[in-house]
Amino acid sequence: MDDIELKVTKIIAEYLDLKEESFAHHDKFTDLGADSLDAVELIMAVEDAFGVEVTDEEAQSLTTTNAVVELLRSKLTK
């Protein structure tokens, strides 16, 4: 795992009250017990942690850890 993956995994684990090793990066947040408010809070935490802005359109596709990591990689390498 790279730094982005590690940081995103920690954020998700913290917000969903999970152990980092208890979920796979392809698991949907809803399957992990997240509701729409959790999703908004996760995105806000990611924005703060990485200093990026996620549009509403982008946010709708962020349903897994992998999706968040891929979006961040694309934003941070521009």
C-alpha cells in the first residue's frame, strides 16, 4: 500500500468505527454500515486530509476505498 491508500484506509476505519484490516478496498461503504451522512463526512475528511476538492458529481462515484484512492491519485498527480 502506498501513502494515499494507507491514509484513506485510516480515515475510513475511523469514521466507520472499523479495524483497518476488517474490510477490503473493494467493499462498498454501504456494505460496511455507512449511510449517506457517513459518506458526506468521509468525503469531507478526505478533502481536509489531502487538501483537494471533490465535486458532487465525483462524490457520487466514491462508493469504495479503491474509488477514493483512484480519484485522489488523479487529483494529486495533475
